[in-house]
Amino acid sequence: MVEVLALVAKHELQAALGQVGGRAAEDKHIPTVQRPRHQQRGLVPDQVGEAVAQYLDSESIDALARVYGISRTTVISHFERNGVERRRNPRKMTAAKVKAATVRYATGTSLAVVASEFDMCDRTLRSELKSASVGVRQR
């Protein structure tokens, strides 16, 4: 019984490969189905309108991508196709705030503490200080 099943399985495998009766696979066209690498997601026109309205109401591209389950690039592409002008990131600190943060940092206060006092991320403060040619201490 096992031998019969093995022969049937071998025959089915050969048939699938197009090798039954000595014929090459070229003689028979066996369609193959390939799975997509990833799920393609886009937005329907109503969703694009909602996303544009949310963006114009100060929602970030990252947040919209998370809400709609799509990539940042897809959100940006929808905006470009619909003529939505992207916001540029404004500078986080004025020159006066950079000067005040520099003075505070120069007294030996850590970058993280100064950043929290100015209600910002320490990376942002580090970038602002570097832009102002202030030497930033090693961690």
C-alpha cells in the first residue's frame, strides 16, 4: 500500500513538473502563482480627503501613516497627487532660547536636564547647540 502511494505521489510530482511521458516542462504550460511580497495598501478617495483635512489640522505624516496602516511614503504620495503642500519642520528654538540653553548647559547641567527644562528632546537640543557652534560634551 505504501509503495502504491509512493508511486502515485511520484507520478503527481512528475506531472506537476511536466516530466510525464518524457516531455519537458516547456511542452506544458503550468501556471504558477506567486504571493506578493507585501500587502499593497492605499487609500480610497474619501480617506485621502480625511487624511488631508487631518494634516491641514496639524496632524503629522507619521501619525496619519499609523492611523491608516500605510507607509509615510504612501501618505506623502497621496498628498503630492492632490496638490497638498507639505509643512517643513520649523526651528524648535529661537536664538534667545539657544543662548539661554547654552548658558545653562555651560554651568555643567546635563543635556537631558536642560532639554527637559526647555520642553524638548535632548537630540533636538544637541542639534540646536551644534548649529550654534556650542561644544557638546561626550556622554
